[in-house]
Amino acid sequence: MEKRLRKRYNSFFMGGFECADHINRSGFRVNLLRENQHDLRVEQDYRLLIELDIKVVREGICWSSVEKSPGVFDFSEVRNRLRIAENMGIEVVWDLCHFGYPDAIFPTHPLFLERFKSLCTAFAQFHKKYAKDRLHVVPVNEISFLSWHSGDVRGTVPFAVNSGFDIKYHLCKAAIEGMKILRNLVPHAVIYVVEPLIWIHKGSSEITETALAELNSHQFQAVDMIAGNMCEELGGNGELFDVVGFNYYHSNQWDHEGRTLSWPLEKEKLLPLNQLLHTAYSRLEKPVILSETGHFGSGRAQWIQEITQECLAAIDAGVDLQGICIYPVIDRPDWDNLNYYHNSGIFDLDEHKNRIPDLAYIQTLKDCIKATEDRLAGNVMLYNSSSNMILKD
């Protein structure tokens, strides 16, 4: 079945700038927006994207930086990015909480909810005052990952174990209240829920199909809470958000014993992304975007080609997929070792933070952009999982 895309955004392909600002495993605050100097080179970075015909970006405000003291906010750096984006015709999706919080609070802290509500109120008022474009906003990025990372494996504050669901519950509570504030203050805002898209396979030991299905359903707990389909006492409602973003990387499929199914070596064992997207979309029936995807090293070009094929196949199957966000645009260091860079961007960095293009990645990305543009124009895309994309008029 052919499904023609509705052009919701300035471009189908998007670019994401790493903006994590959490406290890492060593107890030190990271701010990756500053580490790769995107805050200083934003105009240059946007120009690089425009040259690729990418005119939509994901950005983060870095909560730990903009809240100078409890309830006191300074959005001057954010305003600079906002101004440059609007002047250059770039559409921005803003993350309010991207893994980091101000010092001394965390999701289960008694003051967390009120602090987050204050952030949402202040940002909504700031955006109404200074922005010309419509607000696109992610209140909390990847609640499921963040609750696991901070509540089960001691990856960030509060450095807990066996507490993932409790942290997820409180993050969803904050997201719901924040969405209500944003919806009230900026009625026409486009509000997003962004979650990992994963799949758990049967491993070598025994597990029932029912138990395996239960494990796979956990990835939807956060969106179910926010939509009011789970933990109804939180006050969730499906009208609070408009778009669901799914983040997908090479490590997003594993077996029930915890062994990652590696791409591309075990590609034949992986559930195709188009099927994952279709399953998620059928459950939620909201417009979706692939809100983060990318790879590292020499595999970047092959990855984005396959991802584009899979996304177009999902569209053929009826998924209302509105965009693909390449993440990150600019290479980033490891959260827990800021001296180690992943070579994961469209542009890598030298020792002076100069942007170094990965030419093979860029050429393949241009081909993928052309393919989706042809699709937007109404051409038919034939999909073959074992070959390249084939365009047919």
C-alpha cells in the first residue's frame, strides 16, 4: 500500500544536537552542548545542515544551566539559538529535560515536581515572548531509558538500583503536569513523547511467550502512563501530546538474557525496524517521528541507508511517519570519558573542535534525502530489504 507523506515539517530529515547535561557515573556534571561547542558555533552548524537540505533540528535547553537558582531562569543562551534558527529558517524541537536536572534534585525528590513545573511555566512564557515560530517541545526525553539508567544501573542521580519503575512513575508524573502547563500557556504547541524503540528476543534459556511479550510491553509503560492508560491516578490523557518520537540505535535489540544482537553481524536475527514502527504506531495511533538514529565509524553510511529503507517500508505499511532525525549532527564524547569521541556525527571533530565531514556518510545521506523528497513529490518507492532503494515514477 502506498501512503503519501503529509509535509508537517520544514524537511523530512532532521538533525539532532547532543545536549545531555546530567551527572555521570563519576559524579561529574557533563554538558555536551558545550563540549562540542555547539553553543558557540550554532550558526555554522545550522549552515552545514542547510547545505544538506535539513531544516529541522532537535535542541536541548540544558535545565541544569538555565535554572540559576530554584525558580530563577536565564534563557539568554537559548534565545541566541532561537534567534539564529528563526533567521535561518530552521524549525526547532526543544527538549526541556534531556537526562539532566539542577544540582540536589532528582525525580523522586520531594521538590522535583514543583521545580519541573516552574521550568515548564518559565519556558512557555519565554517562548511566547521571543519566538515567532510554533513551539515544538519534548518535556522529558526518553523516560524509559532515564529511569533504567538512573534507577537500575546507577548511571546518574540518584545512582539507584531496583528503583527503575519508581523513577519512571515520578518522571511521568512530572511530564504530565508539565504538558498541562504547556498546553494551557501555549495552546497550539506541538508536544512530544520521545521513547526508545526496542525489541527483546528469546535467548538460549526457556521463557514463555507470555513472559516475553510482557518484557516487550514495558517499553510502552511511560507513554501509557502519560496517555492515561496506566496509573490513571497520575491524570494522564492522550490529548496532552501530539507526536510520539522513537529513538533507535544498533543496540536496541537484545535477548531476554541481556545479550545484545549486534548490527550488522546478526542483522538477519533482528526484527526489521519497519515492523517495530508498525507495532508501536498501531498501539498509539499518533503521528510518529524517528527522533534519534545514527551509528559510528565506518558503519554510518550503511546504517542510514538501511534506516531510510525501513522507514519508507513503514510508510508503505500505513505508519504516519513524519521524519527521521540524524543523531548526533556533531560528534560527541562518551558521557563517562570526555576524552573519548565516538566518531558518530555527520561531522566529526578535530582537537580544535573544527567540524570534519564524513564524506561517505554525507553522500549516502544526500541519496536518502533525495529518495524521500521524491516520495514526498508522489513517486512510488519500492522496497527490498536485501538491496538498495529503487525509485519508480
